[in-house]
Amino acid sequence: MAGRGRYRFLDRITCWSSSWRAAAGYVLWIRAIKHGMPWEEALRREFGATPASLADALVRWHLVND
């Protein structure tokens, strides 16, 4: 599927329970936010994603899976 790698972080966020590595990233993301890091910065650090790319991926995922 073209562009699949571009949305790999979305898989890590939405399916984190199926992958220990992604679950760890999710936990680190939440902890960073709780410790005062802006969620956008934490998203970039833990998943390599921007808010715009996350929104785009979520829309695409819901168009296919909703």
C-alpha cells in the first residue's frame, strides 16, 4: 500500500496494546505530557509525527474502518 510507512506511527498509537514496543512509546508519550511537555512535542519525540500528520492519518483510518 502506497504511503503505508508514512502512517506507521498511527498503528503504534491506535494498536499499542498489540505491541510492547508501541505500548512503551504510548506510555512515554503520556508521561511526557504529564510532566509538562506539550503534547505536540511529545508526539514528535515518541512517534516522529506532527499533529497535522496524526489528524490526516486518523481521518484516513476512519474513512476505511468506520
